[in-house]
Amino acid sequence: MFRWLLLFILIVPALEIGLLIWAGNLVGPWWVILLIIFTGVLGAWLAKQQGLETLRKVQNSMAHHELPGDALLDGACVLVGGAVLLTPGFITDAAGFLLLIPTTRAPMKAALRRLINKLMDRNTITIYRR
């Protein structure tokens, strides 16, 4: 698991730099800078909207005495998506928007749920319930 994370940390920034240089040569550096700023602002707005919606879902679940499991996965995806969108680059922006838009977030949540279940089955992680 940590090998993949290290590989991800090394390869993604290199790809981002290459893509930013290529785009800067294609459309000009000022357009790339404006696009980075625009996606950051749009991502912050979308993260705020989705975060508030997720918070309402958690509160609604708790008010009905239900576990907010799905809403918590939404919250994790929104948090990671918002953080990734603040990182300049096209690849990270695409990943961030995929995590923030509800229709594209659903497959990501399903994959995350499968991963958590697999780790629980292997006793790699333990979830304590009261």
C-alpha cells in the first residue's frame, strides 16, 4: 500500500509539471494561470456546497437515529476532493471534480466501501462500535 502511495507522490507531480508546461506552450502561460485560479475557485465553491449538503445528510440521519455511514463516505470524498482541487494541476483538478460531483462520486464511494470491507476482512483495520 505504501509503495503505491510513494509512487503516486512521485509520479503525479512530474506529470502535472509536464502537462502544465505543455499547456502553457499551447495556449500561453497566462491562460493556464487563469484556468488554475478558476478551477480553484470553482472547486472551493463546489466543495462548500457539497460539504453543507453532506452535513445536512449526517444531521438528518442522526435525527432519525440512523448511522450516517453513506454520508460519512460522502464527507470523506468531499474533503479529499476539495483538498486536491486546491493543488494546482489538471490531473489533480480532474480527480477533485470527480470526487465532488455526486454522480461521479458514487463509483468512488463504492470502491472505497469495498476497500474498507476488504481491509476489515483481513483484520488490517478495525472499526469499533459502541
